[in-house]
Amino acid sequence: MGLIRGVARTAVVAGTATAVSNRVSRRQAGRWAAQEEPPPQQAPQPTYAAPPPAPAQAPTGMDAKIAQLTQLGTLRDQGVLSPAEFEAQKAQILAG
């Protein structure tokens, strides 16, 4: 009973994958055919420049402290800082 169910499930999955693959292939062939045809003559569309990116702001206050503590934790986990050094630096950050 279990063997038949497994074979049936495999057949359904394979059939679904084949159907999806064929649909994607037909859609892509249609897109390629559309690209090969010369586009109809239209007036050029105006292009607009994207707005400049907002200047990156340095984290301040609690965000900066959290970022520093996260870096310290990473250094401690990597073995760069000893637990005593980590605690000293953590106290300095939290006090400052």
C-alpha cells in the first residue's frame, strides 16, 4: 500500500513540474519573439532622474551603544576579547 502511494505521489510531483516547466518555456519563447519584432514607433518617453539617496546618518544615543555592544559580543565570541576585557569595555560604553 505504501509503495503505491509513494509512486503515485512521485508521478503527481513529476507531472506538476513538467507542466510548470512547459508553461515557463512557452511564456519565455513568447517574450523572446516579442523582443525580436521591431517596436512600434512612439514618441520618446521623458525620463526623470532618481532623487539622490538620503545621507546616511550615524547612529546616535542608544542605537550607537547597542551597535557597539553587538560588536563587542562578536569579538568576545571570536576569542579576540577575554571575558574580563569584554566586561570592562561594556561598562565603559554603558557609562558613556
